[in-house]
Amino acid sequence: VPGLHGQLDFEFRPMLAADVEAFEALLDKAKAGRPQVELIAALVAKQMVSWSEPENPREQATILRLPHPVLLRLRYIVQGLRPSDLTEVDTMEEAEEKLDELQASLLAQMEAARGN
């Protein structure tokens, strides 16, 4: 479909809670419109490590060219306020890993309870 942004795979550095709060305070002080969008783009560019597009994701100008909903979604993901989408394969692998971790934890708890 023309104009539709395809899948975007990316790696990023998640923000620390104090950094999220500091950014939100800075954003509140900025003028609405372009100044706020530029701050958001700078934040996303700073947190990005790599992505599936040919352009450099660490440049604010690149991030500014993203559609507004994509920019906002990336903002909330790097801030840790929204989960990123996972592919089906990732979802199954992560589910299996989580299940293995939970089973190991449950077994350890049961063994510890028997020992007491």
C-alpha cells in the first residue's frame, strides 16, 4: 500500500526512570508543536542503536522524517512505557524461555520448602 510504513526492526537502549522523568519535565517546558517534536526525535535518536532501515537511526533528521504515530510509538518504547511488537518467532521463543525460567524457579522453591 503506498504511503504505508512497513515493519521496522530496531535495537535501542532503554531509558532509566530518572531520565524519563527529566525528559518529561523538559518536554513540558518546550513550546508545543515543532519544538516538542524535535525534542522527541532527539530522544529517540539518542536511544537507538540500530534498525532495519538504510538511514542512520542516530540522526535526529532521520527520525524527524518518520510518520508521527511511528515517532510517538518509538518514544514510548524507548521510555519503557509501551512494549514493542514481537514477531511470532520471537514471541514463541520468549514464551518458551519464560516457561523454562518459571519451571526452574518453581522447582527450586519446592526443593527449598522440602529442605525446611
